[in-house]
Amino acid sequence: MPRLVRALRLAVRVARPRRSDASRAGRKPMQLLVGLGNPGARHAGNRHNIGFMVVQAIARRHGFGPWRRRFQGVACEGPVGGERALLLLPETYMNESGRAVAEAVHFYKLAPGAVTVFHDEIDLVAGKVRVKVGGGVAGHNGLRSITAHIGNDYRRVRIGVGHPGDKDLVYAHVLSDFAKSERAWVETLTDVLADNVGLLLRGEDASFQNKVHLAMAAKGFGDPVPAPTVQGQDQRG
């Protein structure tokens, strides 16, 4: 009989979840916020890198921990309004962004709906923001790579950088730095997006989009910002 009691006690100890496992079970699921861009100092100010700029602003605004090399990029994590978020900047270059995103998605066992991607959009006037889930990639190679790796049902925050007016100029346009005259709205917009990102994490996409629009208008950026003319060839990196 004592032997049976000891066996039962051992079974109870084995079956009881560890404290860390139990606490993990009660935590909110991780959400992944991805900024698209190209790594390196020479690309840091490019229009194509506005996704990087926004995610970096989110990290600053919400006091996230240090950036660490993870998932073929750099990442950091922290809370935003009670939600858990992992920020990721792929360092694979734009055309292979999906490899980094897929690695993070598989590590955390995330559904595509838990992924939000911030990216430049030439089909929106400069300074305009639109949110959508799914849909086409509109010639954006970063989105094309992500869709190939995790499917199509992730959220995109499309950030207008304007169209140069001629498809032969698109490549040079997105891989050129924002003009000095554009920096005020770019800095304001990245801060506004960072301030309101908690709405996205709660699934309040329409409220997020509306608050961003109202905040930009209140700061004097209510009208579309014309994109400067550039020269180059047709292609998107």
C-alpha cells in the first residue's frame, strides 16, 4: 500500500504543469509586426524602407527591449496596451522577406492573421495609410515573398510613398531617399502609427486607420503630399 501511495504521488507531480508552463498558458498570444525594407546604411532613408522606419518607431514609443539577431533579421519584443508583440526587421533584402517572416511564424506557431506587415505603397499618395487583410501584392516583391511562405491572410498596413508618374521611374523612386521636403510628414506619420498600433493589435483596423488620418490632419498633413519626380528604370526591389 505505501508503495502504491508513493506511485500515485509521483504521478500527480509528473502530471502537474510546471509554473512556467501554466503562466505561459494564461498569456495572450504573440503578434508579429514586420517592417519591410533593405538592410544597410545606404538604404536606411529610402522610400522602400518606410516599413523599417515605422517598426523602429514602435520600438521607441513603447520602450521595447534591445534588438537581437533572430529569424534572419533583428527582432525585439514587448507589450503594447496589454498585447504581446514581436517586432521584426528582416535582413534578407526585400525580395526574400518571406524567409525571415516564416521563421518567426513557425517558431511562435502563429496563424497568418497574427501577422501585420508595414510596407511602402506606390499606388497610394504620399502620406496616405490604408489597412487591408489579404488581397494581391500589387507588384511588391516583399509581399510576394511573404505570401509565398505563409499564405495570403495576413494584415498589410500600406503606407503611401506616391508614384513617380512613369513606370520606368518606379525603381529609382522607391530606392531613393525621401526628399528633405518630405521628412516632416514621414517623421510625423511614423510617430502617429506607433502611437496607435495598439488598435491594430486589438483588431480595430478601421479605428486605427481613422485615428491615423485624424492625427495627421491635426498636425497639418491632411492633404496628400505630392511625390517628387525621380529618374530611373522600372523595377521594384
